[in-house]
Amino acid sequence: MEWMLAASVGVVASCGVYLLLRRRSMSVVFGLALLSYATNLVLFSMGRLTVGAPPILGPEGESAVYADPLPQALVLTAIVIGFAMTAFVVVVALIAHRSLGDDDVDAPVAQEGEP
Amino acid sequence: MNHLPVCMVLLPMFTAVMCLWLGEATRSPFTQRWTGLLGMSLLLGLSVWMLSLSADGQVFVYRLGNWPAPFAITLVVDRLSATMVALTVVLALVVLLAAWGGDDTRGPYFHPLVHLQVMGLCGAFMTGDLFNLFVFFEILLIASYALLVYGGGPARVRATLHYVVLNLVGSALFLLSVGLLYGTLGTLNMADMAAKVATATSADVPLIRAAAGLLLVVFGLKAAIVPMSLWLPSTYEAATTPVSAFFAIMTKVGIYGIIRVFIPLFGPEQPGVGGVAEPWVGGLGLVTLLVGTLGTLAATDLKNTVSFLIVVSVGLQAISLGQFTEAGLAAAIFYIVHSTFLTAGLFLMAGAIIHQRGELGGRLSAGPVVHQGRALAVLFLIAAMSVVGLPPLSGFISKALILSATPSEMRPAVWGIILSTSFLLLVQLARVGSVLFWNVLAREPKGCPPGPNASLGPAIFLMSASLLIALFAGPIDAFTREAAASVYDRETMIERVLRSRSDSKAPNGLSEGGDARVRRPGEEDTP
């Protein structure tokens, strides 16, 4: 189980970094999304991997198996923020494509923008 | 419990919503301006009150929802936090007024965005929780993305795309390190972390060090320390003038993060995990200073020159902070206060000059006679003297403090670089000034909008702060020394923040220490 999670985080993160380093702005956006998925998986696994355990302490106290609820709350926050940021960067990339006439992230600015 | 700290976050949010609502309802810039001004003035009053309270040595520990300390979020306000909040609010007020000249009507949402960014900045400067710091970083960043693209145009859109992508990568790394630190230490409260770092098992130490290194990268990116500083000049150059001026506080957030995390949490004297930042910050600060100076020398545009001066100021802060001594930190805080006003004033002044030169803009070549030339030239002289560090202005005092705080074994290198870059800056700023004000052609500027420039008054106000800081350098220096001492006083801070664990009961009858990894053996938890 653990090697599977670790390997999938690694694969997703490396795909994200690869896409991030490309020139087309949409590839960069997908790269950012993949990178944030990998981060969320890491964050989630920081509560330790448990299967079928309740996120609360039962009557038998801390000796029982339980899932740490805090990383789940953190991941939820991170997903919400990441979603908003991805939406924003998509819009910026679209505007850049429209106003620069090219989806290259380093597209030259044709004429000087107004001061 | 004093509710002042949380008001510093809630009031700007409320004002932003009011600006949005009233702006939409009345569709006039007038309503937005006055609502924004009213809200920001109120916030200024509160922040000055908070600063005066914390100057007496009071440390606010605000527990949201009144949960006991390592659970839920804690806001901690000491002298440094209160200073940074007050700096932010003063700067925001000046920027709002500077935008009244017409920059705030280029798009519909200038005022709400500034207030949202103030909310994020105040929160980031006050929070005592690492994940909450991440959330406030995101709030201030998303407001800054929108402010950067504010005004439109291809150059701004391109700069925004780069800035957004870089900062999203930074956010991913931030989240990663927060996750690693929670996984190893079992807490996110910074005071609790500082206490638990010392007892980390040897298997966890490499992970904690890796997470700390990631955090250093993230804060370095925000602070624009070389090699993560290449985004800064083009970004600040592209932004609208009041926005660039407001962004003068943005690099300070990164420096503040380094102060808060790498002194109490991963400070040099922490066993095992200490010493992550020490080899890097000071040395990279020297490189940043050199790169900034060379960039200033190579710049062919006024706004580009000023942007590189921000890199120079970041370098000086990192050098001073990177000594990791109390005196170094005090000098860094003094420099932060000085350079926030100065660099913001420089941007507003550059905006005023560019405005007067018509379609020539900020290019450093022979141009038409600058209107209001005498006022602007005097202002430029004061600014240049303060940047270079000539007496009697605040630049001189802050640089002298940094030089005197340097430990004697590092003096040859640090003094040599700081003094020689100051000389190079003097040469370049003399060149810029003579091109702008003396190398003039006897013709009227083309495409120059008539009327006085709105950013001139705010620029004069910010520059006069340089004089005031120099006049009251004694008290300010004493204050920054106290602020630095309280940052270094880890034990008192831990005791203050976590004190409630024994004296207040958790709500709903829950016992403390629900998580096995949060609890250490020997703590007085009730079962």
C-alpha cells in the first residue's frame, strides 16, 4: 500500500514538473494542477495511512486505530484554494493568449502597453 | 480577551465587501473612494492603538473560538507584528489616496482589492499558526494577482502570468512543507512547534530539515532573494504605479516569514534541526545586493531602475537578517521600516515623473522639460540620497546600523560589498537624475495629460517619512532592538501562547490531547 501511494505521488509530481517546464501556457496550467494533486496526496498521507478507521477516538482511547482528521481538513482547504487558483490561472492564460496572440509563456509583447 | 487582533483581519474584509456592494449599487468611484478611505482610516487608528499597546510590552495572544492554544488558530501580536501591520496600513492608505487621481477608475475593483490584500497581509503578520500563514499568503497573493493585472494591457498580462505560475509553485512547496512538519511534529501552532522541535526523534530530523529547507525556498521566492528574484523587476515594472508602490510591502512578507520561522523554530541553537537557513540567507543576501546593483546600472527605464532598487533593499535585509544575531535582526527591522516607505515613495515619484514626460514615459533619454520639475527634482535628490545612504537621511542610519551589527570576522566582505554597491548606486542615480532633469529638450511633452499629478503629494509624504525616521532614529532603534529581543525570546513566547493549556478548560467538555502524536509524555493532560 505504502509503496503504491509513494510511487503515485512521485509519478504525478514528476509529470507536473515536466509539464510546468514546457512553453505552452496550457501545459503549464496542467502541470500546476498535477503538482497540487501530488501535494494534496502528500498532505493527506501525513495523517498516516489507515483503512476503515473512524476519524474520532472511541471509548477505548488512543490505543485504537483512528484516522487523524486534521490533515483531511487541511487537504479540503488546500483543494478549495487550489481549485480557485487553477481557475484564475486558466483565465489569465486565456487573456494572455488573446492579448499576446500566442500561447507561449514567453511571448514577446508586440507593442508597448499604455503606461 | 481583547478582540483587537481579529478586528485587523475582519475590518478590511468588511470594508472590501462594502466597497463592492456600494460601488455596484451607486456605480460611482466617489462612493468607493470614501468608503475605502473611511475603512482604512479606521484600520489605521486601530493599528496605531495596537502598536502603542504592544510597544509597552503587551503581547496579544488571541485564540479564535477560545480553543486552548495548540488547537485551532492563534493570532500572536508582539512588537514586530504590530509594526508590520501598522506599516501595511499606512502604506495602503497612502496608496489609496495616490490612486484617487484616476488610477482607481481604470477598472471597477481597485479599492476592494487593496482592502483584501491588506486583510491577507495583516493576517499573515499576526498569525501564530503555520497553516493559517499559508491561507493568509493565498489571500494576499490572489488579491495581488488581480492588482497586478489591474489596468490591463499585454505587458501586464504577461507579467501576471509569470507571477501567478511562480507563486502557485511556491504555494505547492509551502503546502508540502506544512504537511511534512505536521507529519513529524504533530502540530501546526508555531509556538508548539518550537517547543516540540527540540524533542524530535532522530529519524524525523532529516524530514524536518527538508521541510525547513522547502520553507526557506518559499519565503525566499516571496522575498525575491537571488536566485528566486528574477521575477521581481519585470513584475513591479509592469504594475500600475500605485500597485507597484503597494507591492513594496510584498517582499517584506517573505523576510517576515524567514524571521518568524527560522529564528524561534529552526534557530541556530535548536539541537539537530537548527542551522538550515544560516549558511544561505546572509550569503545569498550579498549576491542579491550585487545583482540588484548591477541591474540598476544596466536599467534603461526609470521604473526598471526603481524595481532593481527593491532587489537592492531585499539584499540588505537578507544580509542583516542572515547574521542571525539579535543586533542583526534589529538592524533588519529598522531597514524594513525605512525601505517600505522609501521604495513605495520611489515608485510614486517615478509615476509622477513618467506622467509628466508624456509619451516618452520612463525611458532614460533626453526628453521634454518636466512640469513641477523643481519639486520632483528635490524629491528625487532626497530619495537618491536615502537609497545610497548619505547622511542625514534614514538610509544612512539604517545602513550604518547594518554595518555595525556585522560580526567582526565577516566585516571585510560585508562592508566591502555594501559600501562599494552604495558607490555604484550613487553613480547610477546621479546619472538618472541628470538625464531626467537636466538633459532636456526645449519642447512641450507630447501626449501628456494636463493637470497636476495625484501621486506627487503621497510621494512627498512617503519621502518625508525618511526624514522623520532619521529625526527619531534613537527611539525607533530602541524599539526595534526590543522587537528583535522578543523574537529571540523563544521560551517566553512558548509559555505565553501555550499557557492556556492548564488554566482554561476546553469547550464542550473535550479533553485536550486528542491525538497521540500531539501529546508528549510528561504533559499534564487530563484523561
